[in-house]
Amino acid sequence: MPVDAYQTAFSIWFDANRSRFYDGLGGDTNVGKSARAEWMQMSEEEKNTWREKTNIGAQCLRGKLRKVKRKGTTMITPSESIDPNDVFSSLPPLILVRHILPQVSPEYYAQLHLVSRRFHRLLSDYADDLPKQDFKYLTFNHDWDDEFDVVEFRRGYSGSFEGMCENLDGSRNDKGPSLAVLLRHQRLTYELHFGQGFELKNFVNTLIHLAKQKCLCMTDILFECPMWDVTRGQLKELFSHCSSRLKTLTVDRYADFERGLITDALIAPIIANGCLRALFFYCPGGLTDLTLDRFPLIIDGFHLVLHHERITPRGVYRFIQRFRNDQKNCSGQLMVCTSLEKPLRKLITPDDVRLTEFYGIETYEWIFYKIPGDASSPQLCIEFKLAA
């Protein structure tokens, strides 16, 4: 190793540690001897690390970065592109992740992905270790002006959206970060909502990928969009990956789909998680008594709207008996088709009957008490509504 390279390596190391020597020696400016003594005590491996930095050239010394002109077309290695005085670029990843990046608000992480490849790798590999920004509603809609599907991030149901993403599947790079990048640093806490104009078939595979990455862990799902051309296998896979915390599943009357798409087997993983407390089906599906038999009576305030489904009087009768015999003191509501009222009366007599009105239409509501005849015990309310 030439003497000038040795001296250059020592000078670079000394500049990087100058403040430490000043502080440790009480501001004494004559620190050369102490620095050289410490340098001589370093192992050859440690010295070689600093000697390699002399390849940058003497012009890099003391912050005067001027690259040496090289003959030929030599590829610049990563070590040659780092300024030894740029402490930030030489920090270990864990220091950046634990102490520096958490000082930046998560809403700016999407922009940090574009700073450099190193930032992109850090933010991608350590996304679970970095703070996340919470929001309640993730709404998939169709922007009729732009003629593209968009996603809106909202903190409140009636409030304005906090952010919008037009690059759902990563194909519209000119429209900002993709949805996958944004959801690495966002945490959905409540509802996943598919609006009426959204084309679910175009992005169902993207949604499955996001669900696999644990980016869609919500408590409610609301379908208002048509689901034509979405296969039962795709929908089942989506539900299986995002149902661990699901409490409410709603299929609105606008959610048009092929008969047989939603079945007992499709809903089974959602019921099995033990958190489900509400099923709202406002359009015809394909559920039978099997879903009613599996529904867990462990959460107080459960609510089932199944008046369009293939529920039988025997299935409702078993549900009532299970409610009364179960040791859990929970109460709730069940809505079934009006056609079940007369045959069900032949199987069981309600404890009480109430006349209710729904959009000007009078319907009867049967009341069953946990303890028959005891109005102070938990109640099961069964409402009969016409399946229009």
C-alpha cells in the first residue's frame, strides 16, 4: 500500500471522527497524537476498510468531492459513488428504520419511495416495522370525468377523503404511487367499500394480492358494485385472506351478480373466524339453512338480513331453539321472507308479536325470549319481509 494512500485513508478517517476527539478531549485542538495512537491500535482489517475509500481520490478529502477522471469506460462501483463525509448514506439500515424514518410522517412515505433505490428497498422491506397512518374507509369508486376507477382514503364516513389513488394496479405510473405502495404504510381499520360504478372484475386479482399481504384487514365489507365475470374461486380466495377480523358483510341491492356466486361454502371462512356479527343480503344470493346453522351466537347484537335467501321454516326453527339453548346471553335480529310466517307458526309460537312499519309497509315481528315468558331475558326478534 503506497504511503500517500495510507495517509489519505487516515485523513478521511480522522475527518469522520474529528468531533468525537474534540468532545472527548475537552476541546483540545492538539488531537493529532491521540488520533494517530488510536489509528495505530486499529486492526488491519479496519484500516483496510478506510484504505479502500482512498480509491475515490485525494480530491474527496475534507468534503471537496471531485471525481478523478479515469481512462476508458470503467464502471463506477457503489463504493466510488458514496461521499465519505455523507454520514447519512453510510448509516446501517436498522438505524434509519428505527431512529430516522419514524420521524417522518407515514403520509410522505410514498414520495420517499421515489428518492432512491435504497429508500425504496428500505421502505418495502421494513414496512411492518415503520409507523402506519390509520384511516377508517377505503372506497373503490369510478371517476366518471376521468373514466378510470379510483380509490379514496377517508377518516370519517361523511367527511371528505384524505387521499386518492388512480394507479390501482401499478399500470398508471404517471398518476402517482400504486395502491400497493400506499397500503404498505396505511392501516385500514373499518370498512372496505365497493361503490356502484366500480368494475370489480378488473381488479379482483390485485385485491387478492393486497389481501395476501395483509393490507386489507378491515372489520366491514360493503358491496354495491356489480360482480359479473367475477368467479366464485376469486371471491372465495379474497374472503379467505381478509376475513380474520370481519364483523359485517353487506351485499347491497345494486350488487348484481350471477346466481350461485355467493354460497354457503363462500361464507363459511367468514363465519369460522368467530368475529362475525352481521350479514346483510339485500339481493338474491344462494345461502341456505346451512349458513343459519353455522352462524355463531356468541356476540350480542347480531343482525341477519336473509329474506332473499333460501331459508326454510325448519332452519328458522332450529335457529330459535339454538338461541334458547345456548349458554351465551346474546340477543339479536333475523329477517326472513314473509312466506315463512305461516309454516313457522305451525312449528313454534312466539312469546310476543309486534306490528312494525318499513317504508310504509306493515310487517310483523316475532319476539322470542331466552327464557320463554321472561321479558327481562335476552331477545331474538324475527322480522318477516317480502322478498321483492
